Amino acid sequence: MSTTTIRLQDDLKLRVTAAAERAGTTPHNFILEAIAEKVDQEERRNDFHDLAEQRYANILASGKTIPWDQMRSYLEDKLAGKTVSRPLAKKLAR
């Protein structure tokens, strides 16, 4: 395990210490958890953007998509417990 030094402004250090006490942990562990949460958040955001780019590339490659009004109706019916068939993707109108 490596060591990293961070410099905190006094007011931030006091806030971290108070928050750690409320959370029932040490300031060190609180900071480690905060860093891990931020890294996880950024990784999930990156995965989301990658998936969006892949899906958009598929739309461009196939030229097919499902209009939002059809997809929304489908999703609302599914949430209501209705048995519905998934709408089919169609070529984009140009």
C-alpha cells in the first residue's frame, strides 16, 4: 500500500473531523471512503457515457430507432403489469 499526502485547509479538516465523528469513523477512514466513492462515481459515469456512445453508434450504423412516444407507452404498460410486445425499431425518417 502506498502513502499519499494531502494538504487540507483548516476549515475543511475541521469539517472532515466532525463528519467522521458523526459517521462513527476516523478522519482517515472517512477520507478514504470519500475518495473511493468519488472514483466509483466517475467510473460509473464513464461506463454510462461509453454505453451511450455505443448505442448511438448502433443507431447511426443501422439507421433504426424506436420513436419515444412508442417506447414510453411500452414502458408505461410494462410498469402497469400489462402484457405487451416490445416495439420494433424502424428506419429513421429523413
